[in-house]
Amino acid sequence: MGIVSFHIWRVRKDTLTIPHKVDGELHEPNVKVTTIPHLVSIEFVFALVMTGLILMWSVWVNAPLEGAANPDHSPNPAKAAWYFMGLQELLLHFHPTFGAIVIPALALVVLAILPYQRFDMQAEGVWFRSQRGRIMALAAAAVALILTPALVLLDEYWLDLPALLPSLPTILSNGWVPLAALLLGLIAFYEVMKKAFGATACETRQSVFVLLVVGFIVLTVIGVFFRGEGMALMWPWEVMG
């Protein structure tokens, strides 16, 4: 709440609203208004609508409590809540230290420093920056939808880094090595997208962000619907059966 409050205060203090001209389209000039009622009333209505939707969801969707956990008979597979399944899927492909700590920590650090990067477009407040930025976002999403399952299948059935690098400890062979490969791949993606589209740094950073978000969503879907007994890859109907 403190960070959100600081963010809203800075946005209003710096008057970061839609600029006069973006992609050749004229927008309304910046007009300062009072916080009450203009901002508060919109946020209050939004909060009421979201509360109503959550209440309806809780009434319609059954979520019963199951029996007490029995440590002698753990479920198979033992899956985390759906919103943690992306991280649990990472644990299947990386050393636990990297899947549970290093990679999430890196993601949080990147998200924290992203607003402080230099912006090369006057497009604050405009989603996806420009027409070219929107095309790049779609391209990045398509790459993530194809590449993420391909990498999961590659690691599941063919690639075994600890076996290929037996002289290295697993924290290197299954931690630093795949992480370095992943970071190099992101750098290559950044450079290719920037040169292929003649894009600005803002648009290219946005495409990398979309790539990572869609990739994480795909990992979550795989963990929820495609992991069966022993966390083996299965078709959804086999998992449910």
C-alpha cells in the first residue's frame, strides 16, 4: 500500500498523463483537476465493482475444505496453488536455489528498476507506446507461446545438463549454466527485435517484458493442466483422469 500510494503521488506530482501527440494522433492537453472527487470517485466505483465481482465468484465457485493432511499419504502430484505453479514449474528445470530464489529475485529487481530507465518516447500513459510497439508486443507473445513449450519439452525429454556436465556441481550445471543461457537468449531477443523493427529502447524493453510475462503464464498453464503423477508431462484428460 505504501508503494502504491507513493506511485500515485508521483504520477500526479509529475503530471504524467497522455501527451499532446503520440503516433501522429492529437490528444487532449493535460488538465489538472482536484483529487476529490475526480480521482477518488473513479477509484471508489472501481473498488465497488471489483468487490461485487469477487463476491459473485465466491458464491458460484465451490471451494470446499478437504480432509486433514496425512503426512503418511501425500498426494501425487503435490501441486502448489495455481498462482505458484509457474514457480513450481521452474523448479523442475532449474536447481532449487535458482528456481525458488535467484530467478524470482532477479525478476523483482528488474521490475523495481524498470521505471527509472531512460525513456526515449513522449508516450507516458499510452499502452504499448505506439503502433510498432503493439506489433512488437504481439510478436513477443507469439514467440513466448511457441518457445516456452518447446524449451519445456526439450528439458523434459532430451536435455539433461547434469548428465552432460558430470564434473560440475549441480548448482552450476543446472543453475548458473541454464540461467546464463536464458539471459543471453533475452539479450539476443532484445537486439534482434530492436534491429528488425527499427524500434526504440522503450518499445524493445516492452517486447522483452511481454515475452517474459507470457512465458510465465505458459509455465503456469503447463504446471496446472499438463503435470500428472510424479509431475510428469501428460495430456490434460490424463491428468484429470
